[in-house]
Amino acid sequence: MPFKSSRPVSGEEEQMYQNLEVIPIHSEDGTIEHVCLCVYDVTIQASQQQELKRVSQKLEEEHQSQKVLIKKLEDAQGQLIQSEKMASIGQLSAGIAHEINNPVGFITSNLQTLSDYFNSLEKVLKSITQTIGQSKDTALNEACQKILKQGQVDFILEDTAELITESLEGSSRVMSIVKNLKEFSHVDRSEWSYANLENCIESTLKIINNEIKYNITLEKHYAANVPDVFCQPMQINQVLLNILVNASHAIKGEGTITITLQSAGDDFVEIHIRDTGCGIPEEIRERIFEPFFTTKPVGSGTGLGLSVSYGIINKHNGTISVTSEVGKGSEFTIRLPVNPSAEAVDNTDAKAM
């Protein structure tokens, strides 16, 4: 029962909370002659319960915000996978990183602060409960236990701890996805630079993880001492993305994608991407690098992915080729020079279209 307090327990208390227990006193003939009123001051316990509920509610709101952010980010990843133009991917990744990092930062900070608050409140509540439990006042002890049970304090403590853990895990997941997008797009590395192709492959695989994680077995064979290649890393990632997505779409049901990275003499590096998909019929194999040519149903692709990839590799003085057998799968081979010609590097305005 809340009462307006003329003597608050602390400077922060505006009301006193008291439990009122009415005990009838019977006479010898069974009639009630007197009534005993027992009033217990439970202001501190009530305040602690209210604060715990407030923290739990706020934490639940933060947790829901995390779920919304994760859903939006996964949707953005889906859009990124379908994108077939290098510039769009870079801009989208940069926008995601900028828009997501800021709210995730303060959400994570708030969650950590709430965790500290919760730990403090939990310690205080347990200390109060222990102190009352050691009291010789049996009635007070019983009243305290009754309040704790009615307020489901044990459940609130346990559930709040789980909410904190889940929310922090969600925050970590968002930051990890954003990091992968940054590594994939290399928005700060659009110029020519030496790139480790193994890193390019790995960052691209992280982006398409949703496409392959359920039904595709991934095999990777990276040779030792493969030299870095002087290239435009974001464009090479675009090529890898196009080929890997096509490979995953070619596999109906379960299958395998095998990626091999190796040196080809002292001056070239090769990437082989082999799938166990449906394969490409011989009569259309020579046309797959033509603009707007696609074997997918209408509305499922623009037919520019492999054409863009061909243009990018050609601009790097490299080659891209395919071997395929219907019913057994296809293998794409990308061959890049470690150091392309000066003319290729200087021609930075060339468009891979």
C-alpha cells in the first residue's frame, strides 16, 4: 500500500510502501472481539523491484531494436549480393557502415551500462534479502519472502541477465557484419594497390555466407607463398562475388564449391572456382560473357554479371575462362598478372561494362 511519506527513507523516496496485515482475534465463543493490525515498512524492497522492472523493460526495448537492426542489415546484405555493379556495392557498403555503426555504438554502450546497473541492483537486493533473513523478526522475514515471491524477483533477475547477454551478442553480430562489408567493399582502397587475393576471397565468402551455408560444402585450397597482385581490390571482389553467386545458384539441393588459389609461374596468379551444379550446355558456353545474356528466368538476372567480370579482368590484363559439363558442373579460371602493364594502371577511367 503506497502512502504519502512525511519521512522518506532516503532523499530519493517520494512514497513509503507498507504491507498491512489484519489479524482477527477471536473470543472463546468464536466471535471476533478485536482486530490486530500489523504494518510493515517495505519501501526499500518495493523501490528495488520497481527499478528492476524498469531496467528489464528498457533492456527488452534495446533487444528489440537490435533485432530490427539485424533484420535491416541482413536485407541490405541480400541487396548487396544481387548487385552487379561495383560502384553500387561500394556506395551501399559505405552507407551501411555509416548508418549502422553509430546506433550500434550507443546501443552497445547503453547495454554495457545497463549491465553494470543491473549487477549493482542485484547485489543490493540480495544484500537486503540476506539481512532481513538473518533478522529475528520472523514476521518481517515472512513478509519479505512474500513480496519477493509475488514480485517474481528471482525470475526478473534471471531473465534480465539473459536479455543482457542476448542483446550484447546481437550487437557483436551487427558489428561483425558491418566489418565484413567494409572489408569486402574496400571503400578506402578504390585505387590500384597490392592485394592479397586470399583475403579478397575470404571477405567475399563472408558476404555470400547466407547463400551457401545451408546446402553447399565449401572446399578451399590456398597455395603457400602466393604473391600479392597489383589490382583494384574492390573490382576483383566484384568478379569473385558474381562467379560465386552464379555457382551457388547452379547447385540444386546439396553440392560443393571448390576454390583453388595458386601461382602460375613467377608473373601470374590463378583462381579456380569449381561447382557441382547443373553445368552449362556447349551451345551457349561461348555466349555467357556477352552483355545481357542469361540462362536464368525472366526477372531473375540482368545478364550483366559475367560481362562485367570479363571487362574487369580484361582491364587488369588478365583472362577469365570456363570449362563445363552438363550435369556435373562448371569451373571458372581467373588468371591475373602480378604486375599489369603501366597502360592498364594509368587508364583509371576505364569502365568495366
